[in-house]
Amino acid sequence: MPSLGDRAYSKIKEKIVTLEMPPGSMVDEAVLKETLGMGRTPIREALQRLAREDLVTILPRRGMFVTDISVADLRKIFEARVPLEIACARLAAERASAEMIDEMEELAQQVPAAAEANDHRTLMRIDEQFHELLVQASDSKFLADGLIWLYALSLRIWYLTVDRMGGMEDALQEHLMIVEALRHRDPDLAEAVIRTHLIKFQMRIRAVL
């Protein structure tokens, strides 16, 4: 069962990633205590953890702030994320269970309905869950730790730009190509598809950031 600190971390992280706590805004511990119904200690623990993950910035004598977002951040995030997720996809092509591949395919097949409804939030949820499953399928704890951190940072940028990016269903359709690469146990194809997917996604965000 998650500790209070873990629960506080998950809830505050979600608020930051979805921009409920906007970039550059001050972190008010009293407000968090009231909205989360938790004491000071788990919230402090969570904020220290989020600071280590670059989602919160601590400024001496000024307080805590939600870390701002810049174009430079996007470049640096993807410089790290692309090679790690390529390694992840290659391992997943070798290690993913049939059940996990089926689950990824079911997620990918939800894209057309969400796209037709112009439901950006659902598309983002599908993408998030798909990439989390890809990480799990790699069966590599150390890759997972790095990618989960980097994915949260890139997802926050996507929330910031989603209204200006338009439909992303074409990019998300590439998830089905990733699934096919995993089914055929083809790490080279998995690498090629995930590389193209991430680079196109980065370019779409950069164009509107």
C-alpha cells in the first residue's frame, strides 16, 4: 500500500503535469494540505522528491515554485528520452509478454474514437498509458526509472501546447506500428518506429512552443 508520502507525490505530480499548478507558480503548502487532506510531513517529502525530478524549484529565502518550461527544456528532454526509449523498445521486442502486447494494441485501437470526438485529454491518457506499458514490457528497472521521469516532463509540455497543436491522431496511430514490431519480435523495426514517432512529436511541439 502506498505511503502518505507516495500518495502526496502522485497527487501533486498530477497537478503539475496537467498544469493545474501552472509553470512558474508558487507552491503553497497550506493550500496543498487543505486540498489533499494531508499533513505537512508527507507533502514536504513529496515536494522534495518533485524537486529532485525538476518539477519543483526551491529558491532559498523565496520559497518553492513549479519549474518553468522553455524550448531549451524540450530539446534536452528529448536528447535523453529518444535513446532511452529506443533501448526500451528494443528490449520490449524481445521481452514483452503476449498479454502485454495485446493490452498495448487495445490502447492503440482507442485512438480513432478519441480523435473523432476531438478529445485531446483522452488521446494524451492513451499515449501516457501506452508508453508506460512499453516501459514495463522492457523489464528494465533502470530504464524505467529514467523514462518515467522524462515522460512526465515531456507530458507537461504537451499539456502546455495541446490546444495549439491540433490533432495528434496521426502520430498516435504509430502506436499500432510499434505493436506490430513487438509481435514480430523485431527490435530493428521497433527502434525505427519509436525514433520516428518521438522525433515527429518533438517537432510538432517545438513548432508551437
